[in-house]
Amino acid sequence: MSKEIDDLLNRKIRSPSLDDNLFVEAEDWWINACLNWYHDPTDLYIVGYKEAADSLVDSIANRNGSADSLIFPIVFLYRHYVEIRLKSLLHDGSRLLDRDHKQKSEHQLSKLWPKVRSILDELWPNEEGEDLKAMDSLIAQFEEVDPRSTTFRYPKDFDGNNSLKLDVPRVNLRNLAEVVGAKSIILEGSAGAISEYQGYKNDMQSDCW
């Protein structure tokens, strides 16, 4: 018996109703997501994908959930986190450097990262660069396995072949989370510094007026 059917019989899952509405507020306020307090939700999108993946890994570590099935949303969520963080760094870094930047529909990390790295090198030219070399490696690994953010979203490619082509038979999800977490320090630190510099820049410009 599947878990869904078992849960339904044990009244953990109710039958659907015509009155059902997906997006409503309820009395258990602590589980209501607030959507009306921010001007720009960009960082919530970015951090949310990583937090979702981290939560799934924690769930598996606590023996709740199957690693064999949850690896697909987990890798997709981590990869998407990296993608949209790179896009935000490209946008915010270009703005800080007074460069025109028009966001394009680009999913390849290998095309986004060199532009971001160029901005980081310009902003912090005296850094040793070991952290950025580590990012080079992470981007290359994601690119090899999932170049267009489809491998872990769809089981088949456009030709009907299996999307996933990995040379390793097993992937440790704890290690995956730790590696992405280590790299996220670089991404989030850069984002925070760029935001702070932009704030200083705005203050200086307002003082000039």
C-alpha cells in the first residue's frame, strides 16, 4: 500500500472539495507565509531555494524521506539557488559599477559565472582568489551534469533519453549540502558586500545634492 493511500485511510489526507482554495490565510498563523511586507522579494526567492534543499537533506538525515527520490528536487533547488544568486550579483554588481545590464533568459551557469567573477575581481582586485577558484570548480561540476537546469527537473530529454548521466552510482546528500553551503558563503558574502557598497554610494550621492 502506498504512503498516500495509507495516509488517506488514516485521515492524514482528506478528500478534495469544491470549496478548496490553494492560496488562503488560516488561523495557525505561524505557518502563514507573509507576502506583503517587502518591496523586492529577490533575496527571499534566492535564499528560499537553498533553505528548501537544506530542509530536505535534514529530513533525509533524520530518516524521513527517500534519498533516491528526493535527490532530484534537492539538486534542482541547489542549482537554481546558485543560478539566481549569480543573476542577482550580475545585476547588482553592474549597477554598483555604473554599467548597463539587461537581464537575459540565461540558465547556463558557465555563461553567468565568468561575468560575475569579472565584477568580483574588479571590486576586490587584491584578493588571493582561492575562493573564486573553488567557485570555478563548483560551476564546472554543475555545468557538466546539468548545463541547462533540466536534468533534475525532467526524467527524459527532448529526444526521449534519460536526462541524468552521472559517472558515479551514488551521491551523498550530506556532502552535497556541505559543499553548496561552503560555496554559498562566497556568494552571500559578495552579495552582502555589494549591497553595503551600494548603500554607501547612494548616501554619498545624496550628500552631494
